[in-house]
Amino acid sequence: MKIGVIMKKRIIFSITAVVLIVSISGYNAAKFFSRSSSESDSEIRESSHLKKFEGSLELPVIGSSAYAAVSINLREDFNVESQSLMTLKPGQGFTIIGESDEWWQIDISGTKGWVASQYCLINLPDVIPSIIYDITNSYSSKMKSSGRAIPNITGQALYETYIYNKRLDQEEYIVPVLYSMAKKINLAQQLALADKNTLIIYDAFRPYDAQMKIVENLGNLIKTDSEVKAGVTQEPWSLGWFIAQGVSNHQQGYAIDMSLGKVLETSESSSGGYSYMYVKEYEEYIMPTEIHELSVAAVRMKTPVSSRNAEAWKNTKPATTMNDKALLLQKYCTESGLTPLASEWWHFNDVSCLGVINNKWDGDFFISSNFSEIPF
């Protein structure tokens, strides 16, 4: 609720947020947040054995939660000729206990074996804990269109994804993406941190059921509100650019929605024998619109370009509404191998995953369990 200077306490997150309104006109509002950490600074200092993980992520994948994106075989060894022990269903979760090249050794309810990691989603907070995660669709969706609330969507919880995380020793969101994309998101976060900024992730995997609920209710609103209809059909744009009418890249695990913030205060935290940066206070920058404004107000580029081509975005100019911070977010992401979506300033894809994905990947499942363990 926004009334003048906002005091916003998210009890279910164990996060206290203070939001200061810089301007009350339009979206000219910078937002300040303070988060509580599960570990005190003194506890960290007493742990002299801590070390920073050296790899393509902030923490090792060992002990992380992961999920089958499609039906995959759990094999006895890490090769396709090895005996299949069982078949994992789409969305089925497990703990990663080992890694060899493109294979993960996993533990699923006591059964151990190997799966091909390219067909799996990994939980981002387990491996990039410095990022700010705020999956608003899981508690109060911010989705609007031309500033209008979408009935049965805006302010509603579309799916559950907030649970205790043993690895981080705190309540945290489950934020699954394909493994190869996670590494690129980490690169973008390290570029941001070098500038004393941080990524703020609002959505990653989105269940197909939630996607269709948005499609249905926005479609109904369009039928009765001419302004909303104009906002999603203004040439050269069309409705599908703002909400895919079927299976989207969010269901297939290679899409991320995020904003950018200024880091105000950090502390050192730890998991197992590894230390990592914890962002305690941050300020979200003013962006072109509020997150998840489904209309031409939020477009990134002047004209549509293919969302399946990693280079096409370079051939068009930014929309006049794009500001410096939105362009900086885009710079971090594109330099890390992610591809911007033309119609949404917050949306980035990892189109390199398209060689793995096929039409069977429909994301028709919910992920609400965490299997994370302390890394070893």
C-alpha cells in the first residue's frame, strides 16, 4: 500500500522494506529496501575457514535444488548408454550431489544416479545468493495493462514459491531456470556488483496454468476496455508481444524478468565452507514503467524483432521511453550472453537453449518444494 512515505513490512519474507517516494506523479518513484540476514557479522568473522567459491556461479551446484524440465532418465552412470534407473517427471525435484561435464549426480528421495543437466532447471538463490529475489507473482502480482488492474491477476498470488531454504538458512523464493542460463545471469550480476548495483529478479519459471490465467483475464479486460485494447494492439505491436497466448519461454526455463537496483549496504554471509556477498540494503532504480506493465508503455525497442535470434535486437533502436538505468541493465545482460525481448524492458532470454528445447517443453507443472542442502 502506498501512502506518502511508505513503510512496507513483508512479514512472510522476514524482510523489512522502506520505500521512499521521490515523486508521486506517474512512475517516478525510487524504492529503498532493507533486508535481514540469517547470520550475524560476528558469526561470519569467527569462521576463519571460509573461502570464496571459484567457479561460474557464486556457490557450488553441489547441494542445490534442481528440477527436471521434461521427462528424463535417471541413469546409473554419466553416459546415455548407462542403465536407466527411473524416469523423472517434468517438475520433479532433487538435490545435486555431484557433477561431471554435462551430467549431474543427484539424490531423489534416497535414489542416486545421473541426469543430463541441460534438461534441468536449477534454483537460482542456491547458486547466486547475492541477487535480490522478489517473485511478486507468488504473493501479489504487479501485472497491469495500460495502468489498469487485470481482474483475478493484479494483487493475486498466482502460484506458491516461497519456502525455507536450508542452504541459505532463511525463507527464500524458488527461482528455477535452465542451468546454462544461470551461468549467464551470474555473469550479469557480477558486472552489476562491480558498479555497486544488483539485479532484482521478479520472475523466472512460470507455470503454464498461471500463464493461461493471465491470458484469459487480460483477454476479458481487452473486450471491455478500449484503452487497454489500444495499449496492446498499437502498431507495430500485437497482444502476443506482451503475453504469449500459449506456452512461453517462461515455461521452458530460458526467460527471466528483472530490474536493477543500487547497492547501499552489504554483509558477508556463508553456506558450508563458502562465503558470499549478501545485499542488506538497496534502492531500486526508476525504470521506464512498473514491472509487468503489459502494454506499449513498456516496450524496449522501437520495432519488434525476433525473440529467437540472438543478434536481431542490435538492428533496431531503443524506444524513446528507455532510460539510462534500463539501458544499463540491458548492457549487463547482453554482455553476459542474454538476449533482450523487444516488447518488455525487463525481459531477457537465453536463446542458446533453443537447440535443446522442443515443443514438448510446456511447463505444465508447479514447483513448490525445496531440496537444497549445505554445499560440501
